[in-house]
Amino acid sequence: MNAAFDQMPNHARVWVYQSNRFLTESEQEIAARSLADFCNSWNAHGAMLKAAFDIRYGLFLILAVDENINAVSGCSIDKSVGLVKALGEQFGCDFFDRKLVSFRNAHDEIELQDINQFWALRKAGLADSETVVFNNLVQTVSEFRSGWEGPFAKSWHAELFT
């Protein structure tokens, strides 16, 4: 866990990017250096942003900005998206595949499945209302801390599968 990310205030804005595969340790190290450099120079129309990042479980890149210091702009968000796309190209993975569901299996291991395969697991009883899923649509650090990982029954995923 990145200490700077851990110190971000609850109101800070968050973006979670899920890879379509687990990153190697080497890729995580490269991503961490790139994200650190980016956060240290990230600005909106010349105003420095108080930004932080984290890489979780070798699967998620997370960016946060304290907009009480300076607000992000469309251009600054585009820069962050560009960085994540570039990392995906460098690693040969996709951080923008929205058809994948990440969840914890019965052994508490994180799995990544296509939506249709996850539905099949639900129908087979291998994923149920208590299965922990990841909500990558969280908007703030507070939401991230309290609801990024949570039971399927209380997630937006449940609306898709009812």
C-alpha cells in the first residue's frame, strides 16, 4: 500500500483502473515508478495537484486527487488516462476492459472473470450474495475505504445479475 495514498483525505477523488490480468512484480515496480513520477508532476492548467497512487493485488492501479487543494480538469484527467493506456500498451494488458468482474473466491483468492463466466458461477452456486466483489466505480477515497470491496448483494453488480 502506498503511504501517500493511505494519507489522502476521505473527500479526495478516486479513479480505479483494473487490468485484464495480474501484473508481474516487475510490471508493478515499473508502474509504481511511472505513477510516482506522474503524481509528482500532475497539474491542472499549471496548478499542481495533490495526488497519490496505489497498486493493489497486482491488478488495480488507483489514483487519487485532493480537489480541495486544486481541482482536476478535463485535460489533467486525460493525462492520467493517457498514462494508464501507455502502461497497458507497455505491459500488453488492458486497464479499460469493463466486461470483467473481479471478486474473491471461496479460498479468498482474487479472481477475474468475464461477466458471462461470473454469471455462470452465480448460477452454479460458486458465487453468492456474500461473495466479495470489487466496485471500481467508487468516486472518493471514503467510498474506496468503505465500499470498494464488499458483498455482491450490496454492490452495483447485483443489479446486473437479478
